Amino acid sequence: SQELEQSPQSLIVQEGKNLTINCTSSKTLYGLYWYKQKYGEGLIFLMMLQKGGEEKSHEKITAKLDEKKQQSSLHITASQPSHAGIYLCGADKYWYSGGGADGLTFGKGTHLIIQP
Amino acid sequence: GAGVSQSPRYKVTKRGQDVALRCDPISGHVSLYWYRQALGQGPEFLTYFNYEAQQDKSGLPNDRFSAERPEGSISTLTIQRTEQRDSAMYRCASSGAGVNGELFFGEGSRLTVL
């Protein structure tokens, strides 16, 4: 199974600034998923990346999977208070899985605080 | 329902008691997953079902934990003889057909074992 390391663990950013969160695996990532968790709520799916070099955007959030498929970065442009929360990366538990169908392994999360 | 519903939202129990946590997935969703999330950690996979069949229970910590989904819809996660280390947020998620990786999570059941 995959083990994912996220950095930084926590991040305080002034509103309007850009930021980047990283997710690193020691093994090849066959499917990488970004979720957001708001305090006291469930996890919300942001996007899935599968191909090396793939980049996807959702509103002001852009995520990329590197060519070697061992690291993903999530970038937020012009941060807003609504971006605050915990960002979690997840990977397929098994290399032969797809789309998270057999369950996901998650990193510990990055806590993002937006200062007005 | 419109989303994944979990109950109870909060459960406080004494050590040694049994607890049952319920998950009502989005209507029509084939797959249902149980995760456990300790404070400051990411969700940890416990088990999952396709329809009523339990596909993988490798994440269940020990034999005090069990789950069922008898009619392929509502699922119950049961913890017998609870211990303090079982205290955590228990999250349920469901997904429909397709491979886009989108799991729909409920708000979770917060279990506290005294």
C-alpha cells in the first residue's frame, strides 16, 4: 500500500497570497486524489490525477502530478477565506486499482489558515 | 437522500460497551467505504462493500470490529467491547459507477470511549 507524506503540516497565509501544498510518495502513484476537509464537515473531492505531468484546475486551485508520478503539488492562487481547511491527498490502496474503487490511503493532511 | 448520512453524529460510551454506527449512502451508490480518522491524522481505510458484498476488510484493526451491508444500501459498523483507543471520527463514504475517484463522505460519527 501507499504511504503519503504531506508538507507543510500547517500553513498560515495572508488573504490574497498564493500557496503550494505538496504530497510525496516513495512509490509510483497510479492515482492521486485531492480532497478538502472543512472543520466539522465531511471530505470534499477536488480532483483526481492519473497521468505523469497531468495538471487539473478547479476554480483557483490547480494540482499537478509530476512526470515520475511520485509527487503531486496543489497550488492556490489569490487565496480566500473559503480556501481554509485541511487538504488531504489520497492514493489508490493497490497499484492495480483505479478511481479509488478499492479504497484510498490518505496523507495526514495540511491545515491551511487564511489570515484576513 | 441527498448526501451520505451517518448516525449518531456523536457517541459517548463507556469502555467495554458495544457500539453500532450507521451509514446511509447516496441512493443508488454501489460502493460504500468505512474510514477511521484520529485527531491530526488522515482517514484510515477500514473496509468497503460493493452492493452487499464486503470486498476488503483488511483495514479492520481486530476482530472487535465488524461491518455489514445486508441489503446493499445502509451499512452498520459495529465495535464490540469498546476500548479507549477506539475513540476517533468514523467516516463513511459512497461512490457510484465510474472511475473518477470521487467519494462522497458523510459528516462522520465522533466516538468517545471513556
